[in-house]
Amino acid sequence: MKNIKIFILFLSLFMLSYQTYACTVAVISGKYTKDGRPLLWKNRDTNYINNQIMFFNDGKYEYIGLVNSGDINGKSVWIGQNSAGFAIMNSASYNLNIGDSTKLSGLEGRIIKEALATCKTIQDFEKYLDNLPKPTRLEANFGVIDAQGGAAMYELNNKGYVKFDANDPKVAPFGYIIRGNYSFMGSSFGDESSGYIRYNTVNELFYDAMATNTFDTQFILQDVTRGLKHSLTKEDLYRDYGNIPENTPTYTFFYDFIPRRTTSSACVVQGVKKDENPEFATLWSVVGFPLTSIVVPTWVKGGKDFPNVLKRNEKLKDSPICFAALELKKEFYSIRWGRYASRNYVNINALINADKTGIRQKIKPYENKIFKTTKNKLDKWRSNGMKKAEIKAYYDEINRDLIKMFNEEFEIDLN
């Protein structure tokens, strides 16, 4: 075990110089989820750690999605859903264009934005990809779900794409497709790409969820997105350090867990059943560093009236919820002994402890309430219809509760 940890430390120091973008993503067929609705998940890892949610009505369909806080005009979207029930996200891949010297554009966020504005189904998205000029100057995995039951992952390189259908048991025997930062159709599984350990960890968690019929949004956002199990070292930081008293700084090496230092946000789109109104599709967003942030649901039908804590604040130059999460992240990453120690060691006691006063432990009861209340509202809306006034009232309630929570629990003023 000690030798493995030493190896990972030296590997991480080497890889820090080029691991700029490293997401963990998945597409899950509604045939295999707890409530029969497809799911689209993205843990976003990037140097752009300031994120916000934006609403758009500049295309054929209205849409809502995750955007960099510095992207004031919303030129790129990194995961989102539209009024037709179509949703899309991506992860960077590093092994699809090996040997091809064509310069990449880095415009995956533009692809997502354009697809949200124009696509209703995964077939529409395939037509969109077919019409891209070649070489595409792209190297990425795109996950997509729609309101017709479609759920697929597309590996896109300079020459074209390969589709992996989550509804096909030959392709996805348990109904899910996971990707890190490599593609299955890539020409190499070596040091050109990354995310293998994260992939294995997610796969183990997903497999257990399938076996116990617990595959839903809350499981992904609480047990996977914030999961602290490591499939290589067999560590579980919640298990290993949760019994230490509060205010006992306890440092541990933190690398290649599902949440990472560069994880800027996490989102799940909960789609709809085939004959269900697409307006019920829900974007569940954990904006900001996931271990210190909290989930907020949004719907396209709610328009631009979603909670202000998710919107860019001109004073903060960030969304308030992301600002708060980054402030709390400083307590988790509290080491200041040089470049590498500050990036790779965390004070786990700030997150969890025996006295239940850790950051994650304080936030989770509020988050559980949001999940429960939202589920009840969705059940009601699916029976009686979704009214904008009711959505707005719920948004206002969430906004008040979160401002109060960050102030009372952490003395962070978001007013």
C-alpha cells in the first residue's frame, strides 16, 4: 500500500503540468434507473473554477445550462437541457486523434450550446455531427439523452464519431456508459489519456447501485460525485477518517478520487419517460467545488427566474453559491507548503469528523431537504401540471434558505 501511494504521488507531480481538463461523466438509460427516467451526469474538472447557471432563448428551443462565470454572454455551455427534453454534456478525450497533427479548436462548449439550441432528439444531434466540417478539430466524448428514451455516448474525433447506445444491452449490459478522459475507440490506453482510476471507482459504485435498485439522482450527486472511495488504493476517506474529533487537523493525500482539486461543478440532468411532458426534465446542479457546495434544481420552464445564488453576481464576479463553495474549499485545501503539497494534501477533518461539524456534514441535511421537497413537487406537478408561478415561488424559497444556511452555518454573507 505504501509503495502504491508513493507511486501515485510522483505520478501526480508529473501529470499536473498537462492535466488541465479532466471530467468524469456518464449516461444512464431510463430502463435501469429507479424511476424509469434517463440520467446524464458530469463532474466538471477544469481550471475555470468559477461557474454559474444561465438561461437562454436564442435558438429554436429555450435551454438552461452550466457556464463559466467569466463567460458573461454565455458563448459556451458545458452541460444543459432544453425545452424539448434534450440534454447534452461532454468530457475531454486525449486518445482519439493520436498521430493527427491538426490543431484542436477546444470548442466543445460551443457544440453543446448549438445542440441545445437546435436539437430535439439524439437523431437530430447525429445529423448535427454529420454536418460538421472535417476535420472537426475536436476530440471529446459527448453524452446525450432525449425525451424519446434516447441515451447515448458519442466519441468524436477529427474524422467523425462512434455511437455507444446505453439502451443496447450488448453495448451497456447494465444500462450505463461511463467515460473519463479517454475513449474506447481511441488508439491507445496509455499515458496519452487519463481517468482510468476514476472510471473504475465509478463503475464499482454504479454496479452496486444497479444491484440494489438505488440508481437515481441523489445517489449520483451524494455518493458518487462526492464519493471518497479510491478503487486502486481501496481507501474510503469517510470510513477511514470520520471518527476523528472536530478541530483535529488531519491531512491525507488526495489524488484520483472522483472529486478532484479541479472539480468546478457537478450536474445531473434527470430526463423524462418517453410519453412524459419534457418540461419536467430537471437540471440538478452543484455549482462550485462539489464537496463544499449544495445541489439546486432548475427547469427550463422556470425561465430566467431561477435562484439568484446560481446567477453571476457582478460584485463577486461569480455566482454566490460558487463563491461560498470556494471559500469553504480553502478550509479543505489548507496546506500552504509549496505548490505540490497545497494541491495534493487536504484537511479531511474540515470536511467530516466524529462530532458531525464538518463542512459536508453541515450541508447534507439541507441538501436532503431539497431532494425530498423537489421530489414531492415533481410528483404533484406531473399530476396537476407545472405552473411558472409555483416554480418561481420554490426558487425564491431555495434562494432564501441557502443564503440563510451559508450565513448561519459558515458565516458567509451572500446578500
